[in-house]
Amino acid sequence: MTSLLRHLVFYGNCQMQVLAQAYELFVVPHTGETATHISALRPPTEASRHAVARADIMVEQITPMADHPPLPGVKVGARRMRVPLVDGSFLWPFSGARHPESQRRYGAYHPFPAEMGDSFLLRAMARGASGGEAVRAYSEADVVRLGHAARRREIALELQTQREAATSYRFAALIDTHFRTERLFRTPYHLEARLSRHMLMTLLDDLGAPEAARHAVERFYTRTMFGGLDLPIHPAIAAHHGLNWADAATRHAFWREEMLTFEEYAHRFVQCRAYPAMDVAVHATLRAQPGAEALLDAALADLPDSPWGLHARAVLHVRARDFAAARAVLQRVLDLHPGLGGAYASLHDALLGLGRTEDAIAALREEIRRQPHRIPHRVRLLQHGDSTQIEAILALQPNHALAMRRRNAQAKE
């Protein structure tokens, strides 16, 4: 590994935060650099000022938003690179309006910030409609016309093209080519893997990054690193754009609570209803904290179909060595949310406990297929005797101790 000993600072919103996280995961192991994100939405801290002062490379966001003030203290000679904001808000023409009660009721949990808000529903209630009446009006309204859906898409792609005109990024073309056949956005500004990967790969091209880092991104960055929430798309908007991946029956992840259709989300929004206790219970269970099972029981009483809660229940069954119960619960989890991270790894544990080793290995391979960057799963497969995992682990982490020992042992045989 060639250590470049450079310090990178990524300045901007959540897109820059995820870019920094992806850089740290896929690139830093091959370069020895550091990657720090500084939010443009909060005043700089002493730590962020120190990071800026030592930065060799500043990665800054090209954005039309007015709340990204320039960062002072960048050292002379630091390389400054610019990455355009990627905007998918044309798919949600009424997004961007937070629920006024969300933060007051739930504090830091804040389930309905602007990214998860809806101005149509808020305006309907402001005119005196009940929550149910607002949702019904939303389902019956000509939202394509009211939201100027066709023109909004044209403007969004025009502005995207303008933002990236002086850069190597080509998000507008990717969006226009793929948005009908593939989900590219989870919310107006939370990106799926295709766009996130393009952002990182283009940055690596501009930086002249090592080929090994580029290979790691191309091979392993297949799942978005924007976690936590999806914003359902109004069925009429989905039909207007000809989306083949979203309709009235499509369920989307609402934080780590449950899967919701658009109508279910709308009812949740007008009621400003959320269940932060589920997130607390899941975290407590996965960390084996005292009292976690009681918390999980209470949370599942409110949300019996929460895939995250049921997954936590299955983890408890595995710990209690009740592998048959764990397997049954995990089947329910995968029916509700086939893409839930960690579910197939837990199924591996349950099947292994039942003595079904081949099926357990198959489940672990499925987890790796869905999350190829997760080294712990590859290590477990390596421990099952799959020596092909050595190369993959070292492609992600060139100095991974276990993989290096196994590789060296093979070389001596």
C-alpha cells in the first residue's frame, strides 16, 4: 500500500457526509489518507477548524442552497475540488416542508424533517381539513398538474446539467437514463448506489487514485450508504413518470420502524405519528443491553410487523439457542423486507444451529451478495473453509490480519 499521507475534508450536506464515509471505507485502506466531513448546516467547531487548517484537499459542494457559507482557514496550496449537489426532488413535487410538530414531539428523533415532509398535506390541514380528509384529498387531487410534474423534471435536469458543467460529473445523464427503471433516490437528496458510486468514482478519477481503490469501489460499492428512511412517491406521480419500481402498493422503509405504502406514510405524516421506542429497543437488543427484551416486547406490541423489531427478536432466539423459532421469525422478516441488512447473516446462525450447514453457508453468501463490503461476513465464510474470500477481504482491507495470515499459510503449503 502506498501511503499518500493526505488529509481530505468534505464540506457540504448529507451527500458530502456519505461521500466522506464511502471514501474512508473503500479508499483510505489503500492510501493511508484521512477523510473528514464538515456539515455546512451547522456552525464550524474547533475540531472542524483544525481539520480545515490541515487539509491538503478540500472537497466542496456546488449547491444552489444559501446555507453553505465558505469555510475560512483553508491553507495556501490546498487543492480545492467541487462536487455538484444531486437533486431528485422532481419525484416529490410537494416535499421540503417539515411537520411543525415533529421536533417538538420527538426531539432529536425528529421523524418528519423537511426531507420527509409534504406541503400539500400541511396546506390541506391548515385550511381546516382533518388528517383523514387531507390524505383523501391528496389521493384524489390532480397532483401531476398541481405539482407541474413534467416541467419540474425538465427544470431539475437542466439545473443539474448546469451545476456539473465545469466538472467531470454526469449525474443528469444518469438520472434521465435510469430513473424510470431503477430507484435512484430514496428521498429528494438521499441517493441510491448508482449515483453514490458515480460520485465517488468520478472523484477518484479526478484525484488520480490508486487502481486498487477504484477496483474496490467498482466491485463492492453496490448498496447505498444512505440509511434510515425512504420517502414514498405519490402513485399518480409514479404513473406520470412511468416508474416501473413504484406504485400504490410499494412499501418503503420508514426509519427503522416499519415498511409503509404511500397512503400509510401520508396518514403517519398528518398524525405526526412515529415510534422511536422501536429504534431504542432494536439498538438495545443488538448490543445485548440489560432490559432489552422488555423494551422489544413493548415496541413490537405497537409495531408487530416491524422487520427491524422482528429481526431483533430472531437475534434473541439465536442467543437462547432456539434456532427453529429464530428461523421462523427470520422468514417473516425477509417476507416483509427482503433487503434488510443482517437478516441473512442471522439466518445463517439459525440454520447453523439447526445443523443445516450447507443452507447456512448459502444464507451467508446471500448476505454477502447484498452487502459485499461487509468484511465480518466474509471472515465467517472464510472460517467455513472458503479460501476465495481471502482475495476479497484483502481487496477491501489490504492489511487485514486474518486474511494475510491465511494467505501466507497457503503460500507456504
